[in-house]
Amino acid sequence: MQAHKELDARGLNCPLPILKAKKALADMTSGQVLRVISTDAGSVRDFQAFAKQTGNELVEQQTVGGDHITVLKRR
């Protein structure tokens, strides 16, 4: 899936990846896709909870090396 915006949150610890993603999503329109790259292992679980709480769709999560990649679709 092609992302409309990519957020590099490597090196940031919880809750910064979530906060930066929330801000990025606020500037996007409904249906647009945000790809977040984080090195914080806790962000995987945090983005799952974030998607449930906000109604944004969690499209995909994967770990590649030390990077945790989360793809969200704006509600």
C-alpha cells in the first residue's frame, strides 16, 4: 500500500511515536495512509491501542531488523 506520508520516529521512546503520528494524521484527509517507522518495541502494542481508541484503521504492522513499521489509514 502506498503511503501518503511517512514519519520517521526512530530513536524516540513512548509516547513520542504516538504523539507524532497523531499530529501527522490530524493534517491528513480521510482515507490517506501514514507509514510510521519506530525503534521502540512498545510502539507495536501502543499503535494497536491507538487505532482502537481513535477509529483510525491499523492496516499493517511488521518488524524489519530493529525497525517497527506501522501503517495507519486516517478515519
